[in-house]
Amino acid sequence: MMGSEKKRALCARLRWTAGQVNAVERMVEADRYCIEPMHQLSAVRSAIGKAAEVVLRWVTCCRDKGETTMNEIAYGYGKNLADVSLDDARARMVEALATEGFGVLTEIDVKATLKKKLDVDFRPYVILGACNPKLAHRALEAEPQIGLLLPCNVVLQESGDGVVLSIANPRTMFGLVENSALDSLVGEADERLRRVLESVS
């Protein structure tokens, strides 16, 4: 269970974020200069990211209590693997992605990057950029600027005696795009990525 103080802080952050989103909506309706809503959206993304960190720690705590099924987090899906190394979890994830047609285009070693750039120590944390070529092609045909939201990020990070896995939720990612031509594609991507996470054990 999340502590009352943390819960109040998280709810306050989420309410603030909702207010910022409403402000963006008003800007769009008023045809405000495009850079203004973009600045607001940047603040929203930052706030959601911080909220997700709180939720992720909560999910990790649940894992320690024996809950190992897939969990929905702020804008993605999460799962915990106990007694597994990050390298092993990565291999399992890459294999599971491949079964659903996803390849790994990019890989960011956050721990190594932060050590090199800032000389700070951070837990093992890897971001994989996953892409299903067929889905990506369909998305680009329907919405040329959709590349701003690609590829789909998959996160693996050590926590306690295991690894926390997270996959971005396509429905949330593409929620900014008002294009009904993407609806079926987003639904398919969501189903595939859910199966990926559910299959990793």
C-alpha cells in the first residue's frame, strides 16, 4: 500500500498535470502561438515522468510482496522478474519482441551514459527502442510526422533482487494524434506489446 503522504503528493501532481493539459486545450481552441502549447506539453511530460517514478517504486514494492503479474503504470505496462539479471532479462525481452515482429533499433545504457557524462552512479538501466516495421510503415503512411513518437521504448532496470520491465502504452503515446486512421493500428500494437510483456518470465 502506498503511504498517505506519497499518495497525497502523487494525486496533487496528477491534478496539476490535468490542469496543464486543460490549459493546452484552451490554447489550441484560442489558436495561440504553437510554441506556447508545446512548452506546456513539455512540462506535462516532465510531471508525468516524475509521477511514473513514484508509481514504479510502488509497483516494485508490490513485487516484493509476491505480486508478479503485469501492471499498468502511468503511460505503459510494467512487470517484475525476481532473481534475474538485467542481461538475462534483456535477452528474454528481445526474444519476446521478435515473436511479435519487433526488432531493437536502439539501445541506451543509462548507467554508463550518466557515469560518462556526469560522473554519477546509477542503477543498471537500459532503454531499448523497439520497432515493428510493418506497423511503423502503416503509421507513417497515415501520419507522416508520427516518427516523433517512434520507436516504442522498452525499459529494463535493476531493482532489489530482480529486474523491472516497462513498455510504453501505444494508446497513450498516440493519444496526442487525432487521426482515426491510426486507431486499428494502435490497437494492434497495444495487443502485441501486451503479449510481449506477458510472455517474458
